[in-house]
Amino acid sequence: MKRLSKLLSVILAALMVLGCCWKVVAFAEPMAIVLAKDAGNAAAANTAVELFALVGDASASTAAEGAGVTLKARWRMNDDEWNDLPPYKITWTIKTAAGASVANTDVVYTEYGDSDDSGNDYMTAVATFTMPKEAVTATAKIESAYKLTVNPSLYGPTVAVGSSKLSPNFSQAVPGVSVKVNGTDEKNQAVYYLAQGDTVVAVTEKILAVASPKMNLRFTNEWAVDGLESSAYSTSSPYTVSFTMPAGAVTIKPNVEQVSLTTFSTTPADAAVTVKDAKNNTVSAEEDGKYALRVDSVYTYEVARAGYTTKSDTLTVPSTAATTVTVALEADASSDKDITAAVLLNAAGDTTPMATGSIDGTEITITLPSDTAQTVLDGIGSKYLRLTYPATATVGMSDGYNDTSGTFKWANGDVMCNMSLNSAKTFTVTAEDGTTKDYTITIKYVAPDAPALTAGAVSRTSDTAATVKFTSSEAGSYYYKVVASGAAEPTIAATGSGQSAVAGENTITLTNLTAGARDIYIVVKNAAGTAASAKLKIAIPAYSSGEGNYTITVSAPTGGTLTPSKEKANAGDTITVTVTPNSGYQMTADSLAYTLAVAGGETVKITNKTFTMPAGNITLTCKWETAATTVDGITGFSINGVAGAVNNSTNNITITMPYGTDVTKLVPTISGSNVASISPASGAAVNFTKPVTFTVTLKDGTVKTYTATVYVSAGSASQQMWDKLTGLYDTMPWWKWAEHQVSYGKYPTYW
């Protein structure tokens, strides 16, 4: 019993295995393929067009799930139809019984001949799809098709359409032209078969690059369209033509011209290039900077840049894809002729100067330290002068060496100056373009014990008379010489007794002048006769009897004088300002200016000491500073904007403050060279009722002492009398005091 039961179990298991195997090897049942036509506007296609379904190479009405199915629509065509009659446009739509869409490939058109060689060929429209797991219906939408040709004749070999039986899937590309049908990109080809009503948009590129033969074509933004009236297509968008396909053939062609992409290689690289065609129209460069120029045409071009000579020429464009035109400009002759630095050297090639010049317009002053050795002063003419000026220019000294005379150059510092102390020399700078500019250079030296001079007021009372005031720091004798305004600095022989000079303000009365502006040069020799001051130049203006509608006044701090060429002038007159710094001073750069004498009047900087008179009264002003020296110690000393004179040989500082200044609590501003500390310090209040000693400690530990003396201007006679009257008020009535004054008439002499 047990054996029988075991046998039955084995048989049952075997049957189960056989059943499973049957299911594994069983084949899926084929699904039906139903073919249908939708003739649309091509009713004749119901009989003319045949439909086939193929699995592999065999016709089939069914297919298994996953099988590849080919759908084919076929119709017969004769030679005439290729030229005159349209074929059909086939669109396959595949749906399941449940209505689901099945994807298929794009339709491909082919043509093949029949076996009897009758000249009647077949055209087929083929698509493929993958069979789903249920039956499908494949519908061929059949529409009359019309030929759209993109004419590529300008791009290479002509594409024959018609007689060569060009098939609809002809794949020759048309360079630079893309076509969209009903919003869908089509293959870039020469021929399309489209249905009536299809929307066509064709776009070309601005520059079309052709590989063979190698060339560049430029679209002229014009289209040639055959088969449509001009009103039936649009070219409103750049490089685009759009239309609706009619019931007939259409040929479109973008009008192009062969161009060479031309590059202008210029030196300098930033030169401007202008290109014009034969009609003198300016040609613009493309985005990459190249010019698309028509082959075999003649263009003119101009290359220009500031500072260079402009070049113009013509170009006949070669039939190459690219062209390069090389243009090198020649630099213009330079007009630069400014001297920007001047130094005095002990020997040729020295890198450390003996003294450095200060430049004020065209006047250059090289000031030697007051402690310069006598041997150096005696041999000053054998020292070397180095000037800094443009490399394209040359410099010549009046009655002296010129750069063009030999191999030595003023710029190299290898030319002896051949100059005398305190005597100006003229140097002429000649620019590369031949223009010139004159400078005066003076090597200035003031002996340590020489009087210091300060220019004062000048009054021109007539064409022949004037009074000139100046201040001397020491008593002695003064000597002077008057020359024409702007004339060379004269030589003054400080010999003989001269005129008596006092320590303070001195007045020179001139009575034998001639009409016009003059310059007076003054020298003061100390009482011992051992040292003479540097020459003080004071400008004497021309006499003015009141001509001119507007006045020119001067308001500048102590440190020098400003003398305008006119005291009254009309709007538009040219006014020249003579700047005369006191000994040891120089005008601060760019500080010379005039201000319109009205509330909130504009202040205008004066350049080159010359300006044009505005329509209004003006006031001239400037700032003074201590002349630069190479001496360590105090180099600048000023109070309330008034500059003092610093003598680093005697270590004396003198300063004259305006009338009425309270000297008991003045605050000096002190500057120095190589200074570690100053006592009393700069910015501290100091009582100057008597000379004050300032102790200076240099950075190397050396200690120097300076004696600073403050003078106060005496004021006018009326101011002095008022001081006396107000000072005696508490002890004696003014009328009692007046009774004791010397009288030469009805009133005291003060009146």
C-alpha cells in the first residue's frame, strides 16, 4: 500500500512538471493588423494607392507581440508625373482596439522600377512600428503633395530636380538654410514633398561657410520665391521667409554673394579702421571684428589713431574665404618740450645732486645751501647741469652748448653748466616737430651773513615816476638797476657807497622812468661790506591814468609780491602777473589765482602767470612757502599764514606780522628736514615780545638752536596816532596831549 501511494506521488509530480514546461514553451497568439485609408483631398488614391504590412520580407495581416512591422503605401508613377503631377504625402496613424496610439517612425519615400522596364516606376512611403500585445488598425492618411525646392545652385553643383527622378528623400544638404514644416524641424535637404496648407518657415544664416569649394557667402536679406505671389509670403523677420504651401510647386532661394572675411591687422593695435564701398557707404564690421567684403569688388579703407599719420588705400577683394590686410602707422613728430626737472652735479655721472631746481612756469631756480664752500662757489661754472626733458627733444643754452653740437647731452648730466652765480641763462628746448620753448635757469646763492630782502609796495605815479619799497633784515647800503619788463637779469656792481639802507622798510624814489612796465633789481650790502644780498626783483607796472572798467587788487600773505601788468583793465584784456618771492621763499605750486570781488565770487586758478580779465573787479592771491634746501633742521616757519625767513647758516628766523598783531601768544607752524623733535613744539603758543630760542634735535642726535624774532609792521601815521590817543586816554585827555604837539598851521602835523 505504501509502495502504491509513493508511485502515485511520483506520477503526479511528473505531470505537474510537464504542465509547467508546456506553459514555458507555449507561443503567444498573433494579433491582427488592419490596414485602412483616409484619402482626404486625394480621392483618386482610394484606387491608386496600395497598402501593405510586412513582417520581415513577407506580407502579413497578423504579428506577434514585439515583432517589427513595416507599413508600406505604394503607387505607380510615370515619367510625366515626376515633372508635372504631384505624388502623395502619406501620414501613418496606428491605434489599438482600445484607442491607444502606437508610435511609428518617420515616413521614408523610395522609388523603384518594375520588371518589364516600361518606364512606369513605383513610389513607396514606408514607416515601421513594434507590434503591441493587442490588435491594431494602421490608417494611411493620403494627401496630394507638392514639391518645395530649396535651390542650392550658388553653393556648388546644381541639384537637378525632375528629369533625374530625384526621390523625395534626397539627402543633399543645403548649407546654412533650415526649414520648419508646421513648426517641426525637417532634415536639411534640397527637396521636400508637402501638402497644401502646410506652414513653411525657412531661415538662412547671415554668413554661410561652404566647405567645398571653400568660400564664404553673405546673405543679402533677399529671397527669390517662385510659385507664389509676393503677397503670399513674408520676409519681415531677418534672414527668414515664411508662407503656406499652395497646391503647386514652390522654389525658394536665398540671394547670396561671395565674400572674403577680411581682417585688418594694425600697428598700433587700437587704431580705428573705416571701410567704404564703391558708393561711399560705410561698411560695418561683423561681431568678430572682421569685414565681410564682396569678392572682386574695390573698397577704400582708412586707418587712423591720434599721434600717428593716417593711412588710406584701396583693396580689391580676392576670391578667398579669408583675407588679412596689414597696416603699420607712423608716429607723428612729437611737440613735447617741457623741462620737468633740473639738478646741479659736482661731476658728470653723479647720482646725488648738489642742489635741485624748483620750476615755476618757465623759470627754474637752483638754490645752493648757504653753507656751500667758497671753493665750490668759485668753480660753479665747472659743475654739471642735468635737465629732464622728452627724449625726442633737444636743448641748447644761449651762447653755450647745444645737444645738436656733439655727443654730450644736457639730459645725461655730462655738460658743464658754464654759468655764474645769481645770473639767469636762457635754455631753448626744441621739440621733434620743430616748435620751441624757452626757460631761464638761475643758480642762486645767498651768503650766510648777507642781508635778506623782502619786496614791498610799488606805486607808479606817472610815466616817469614811481616809488618802490623793500625791507632789509640788516642795515647797510643798497644798489639797484632798472630794466625793461621781462629783460634779462642785469649785473649790479655793489661797489662804492651806494644808498643808505636801514634794517626795516626802505623806499626808492624813481623820477627818470620811461613809459611802460619796468623791472627793478636791488642788492643790499651789509654794513661791514663783507656780504651782499641776492638780487631782489620787483616789477614796476606801467602807468595807468584810469583806463579800464575793472580794478585788479592784490591780497597775498608776506613772502613776496604779485604785480599785475595792469591795475585797471577791460573784460577780455590779457593780464600778466609778475611773481617776486622774497629771499628764501617760493610760491606754492598752483596757488596763484584771482577771485571775483562779489559775494560768493568764483576763484579761478592762473596758469603760466597769465589770464584773461573777466567782466568784474578781481583780487589776486597766492601762497608762499620756504624755498626747498638740503640742510637738516628747520626749513619752514609760519604764523597765521605769514611765512618767515629761515637762515640755516646763522640759525636765525625772522618774520614780520601785520600791524596790530598781538605777539604775546602766537602759534607758529614749523617744518623741518631730518628733525626728531622741536622745543617749543610746532603748534604751541609762544610769547614773542622778545626773541625766542627754539631747540631742534635731529634724528642723528645732533642739537641745533634757532633764534626766532617777530617784527610787527609799524602801520600808517594815522594808525600810530590813534594808538597814542587811545593809549593815553586813562592818564591824559587827548586834547591836552594834542596841545603839546608841534603845529605848522591850524592843525597838528598828524592831521
